[in-house]
Amino acid sequence: MSVSGGLRENTHPPIQKGLLSLSEIGGDLVDFARRMSPRFVLSKGLKVEWHNTWNAKLDEALQELPETEDCPHEIYRLLLQNRGRDVKPIALVTRQGEPSALIGLRREGFHWTLATQWLLPGALFPAKPGCWVETLEALGLDLSIGWWRQKSPPPEAKTIRVAEKTLTHCANCSYDFEKYWHETGFMKTIRKTRNRCRGFTFQVNMPGALDWTIRHWHEKWFGTPFESSTDGLDRLALAQALQAQGKHLTFSMADNEKIIGGATLFIQQNDLVAGVSYRQPEYNWHGVGDSMLEHLFTWVAQSPYDSIDIGGGQDYKKHWAPLCGQRWLIRFTPSYLYYPKQLYGRIRRINRSEENVPVA
């Protein structure tokens, strides 16, 4: 192993040591996993270099990798250069000196996840075709990966241990949404909110609405200050860049000049994909959230876009659009980590059961 200038070869990112996913395994098993990772890398002819900051070498490697419409190089570079509270380790994976993948990571609870996780629909990381599984395995890490708006289901691989599927709600923009609302019995609620929100205004890309929506959404669901959040700062930076390029929209409701609700949407190819939304709690009686969504769908029906995907996992979405898609959350765990952890887990369960045996 060599260490120089913030770069480490064939090893885990420096902050991996503090994660539960490895630190609780136990000494001998951790040593085994760490020994196995370089062996796997060598057997595949791969080399992994870890970087803590963006630099010229990474920039050169990025230019040699394929660019995708869902994650242009300039957007991926912006994401990895954007700094939050946590360091974002960046893995450059090469084979015979040629870049195979450039993988940015961030912490999510006790696991690692991709830097693009739930931030960019359809995006994972820049990689040569057909090698994303082996380049991820070369990292030697537990990874939680959101498979979202991809063109196919997650591939079958021994390293994919958990696949949690969530059904999503979507429809063509030409869909008769009002007819659907009548069929689901939701039209009564919509009529009520129309009357209560009659004095509010609906706008698209209102100045300040993007920042307001993401900041309030983050503070509600994460419960942490926005400025110290890696996820929040990344989400805002990407949305601002995409909106400036015409690839992102912000819908909002306002009471005079005061923003009281907001929702963000990505433009992926010619489809609209829901991002985040927030409404001020003091306007719940008015039904601001429902009113904003009605305006949004009315706008969508008159737009030049092909479809809208509002995601899944929350019960209220069934009122607005039918089920027609899915997303996955997969757990990527290399074999040399998975089996030692399973063994250690069994040992811990046995020890706990013995501790609970009553003494005669």
C-alpha cells in the first residue's frame, strides 16, 4: 500500500474505519476482508486509487470515460467538487493504466452510497460499458445503491444481496388526469382546495423558490442544519446548475410575495421526474400541497413533455397518477465482506442467546 498526497491505492477510504459495517465485524474477520480486497483487485487486473479532493488526474480520467445524457461530465465534476460537512472519497479504477470507472461516494447512515444517490435520475457513475459491477467490487465496500430511472432492472450478480422494489406512479402527459381523479374519488378534495387556495398564485421557476424548497424539505426530513449537510448542498448545487441549463423546473405557490409551497422536477430526456416538495404547515388547512399538485398536473398536460414520474413509497401519490413503474434499492456487498459478516452475526446471536439463559 502506498500513501502520498491524499491518495491511497488498493485500500478503503480513510473514514471507512469509523463505519459500523466494518468496525463491528471483529478483528480477525476485518483483517481477512482487508486482505481479500487487494487480491480481488489484482485477480481482475484492476487498480484502485483513492482521492479525497478533485484534481487534474481525475479530470483527465473523466474525459476518457463515456459521457451520458443523464450525467454529463460537467455535472459529475460539479457534484464531486461541491464540499459539505463530509469528505467525499473518489475512487479511480484503472486497468493497465486506462480508466475503467470514476466513482464518487458519500456516507449515508452506516453505509456508503454513490455520490449521485437519489440526486440525479438515471445516473450512477462514469464507467466503461459492462464493467460497473467489477469496478464496484474492487472498492471492497458495502454500498447502498438506488437503481432509479434506469433503462433496465438491476443486473443479477452474486454481489447484489438485497433488492428492495418500490412501485412508482407515472403517466403520459397527455393522460386524462381529471378523469383519473374522478375515478379515484379524489376530485372532491381537489374542489375543496380550489376554493380555499383561490387567493394564492402558482408560478414556475419563481425567483428564490428552488433554494426555498430544497432547504425547507431538507430541514424537515433530515432535522439538521442545511449548511452542514452534504446531501442538501449537493442537491441544491445540482438543481441550480440543471435549472440554468433548462433541465430542471421548480413549481411554487405563493401568498402574495410569500412562498408557501414548492416542488422540484428534473427533465430527463423529455420526461419529467419528481424531485422534492415542501409546504408550510400553517397552510395545511388550505390544502396548499394538493392545490399545488393540481396546478402542476394541469401545467404538465399542456406541456411539450412526454411523461411525468412522481415516484412511489408514499400513499398520497396514488391519488394523482396510476402505478406504472418501479425503482430499486440494492445492497452491493463483495463476497469477502458478506460471508465473514454473516458468520460474525451468527456468533453474536449465539453469544446473546447464551447470555439470556437463566441461571439455575
